[in-house]
Amino acid sequence: MQTESITIIDRVSAVEAIKRLNEDDLLFLNRLIVERLKLISQARSTSQMARFTKGDRVSFLLRDGRVIEGIVLRLNKKTVSVATDDGFQWNVAPAMLRLVSSVGSRHR
């Protein structure tokens, strides 16, 4: 995911300008920054989610080091629902998933 970015040439000037803002202006700037960060995060998640299709076989790593495999049931807004081989269902962040085999490759 490549996005256009702007480089702040003089960060010191930017910092000094921020130091002179009043509370209302700082709150406004904070809202803008939070909105922008959410948008970037959502775009990244959408991009990662696009790698998967319902029916794909995927794997993910648990905190204890175990690898779990299962089938993609549903692509949610922020997570992917995965039915595991042991009968459980997990909602997993798309960044945590690895494609084992795609539904398209199994039907050929």
C-alpha cells in the first residue's frame, strides 16, 4: 500500500508553531490527526483483507506459538472469521493471517 506523503522540511518550525497554539486549536489539530490515523489504519486493514476470500484455507499463530489452520467463513469490517479444524471459530486481524491455499486453487 503506497500512499502519497509530504515531508515536513523544517520540523523545528512545525514544533514551534504547535507550541503557540491555544487549547481549542490543539484539540482541533488532535481530531484531525486521529481521523487521519484511523483512515490510514482502515486502508491498511482493507488492503490486507483483500488477500482473502470466503473458503480460503488460512493459518495464524497463537501467543503460545501454536499454529492454527482453518477456513475463512466471513470477511468482517475489521477481522476475518475463521472456522478452525478443531471446531472453534476465531475472529482474527487480517495482518495475523497467512494464506495456506486459496479457494480458487482448490476448485481447479
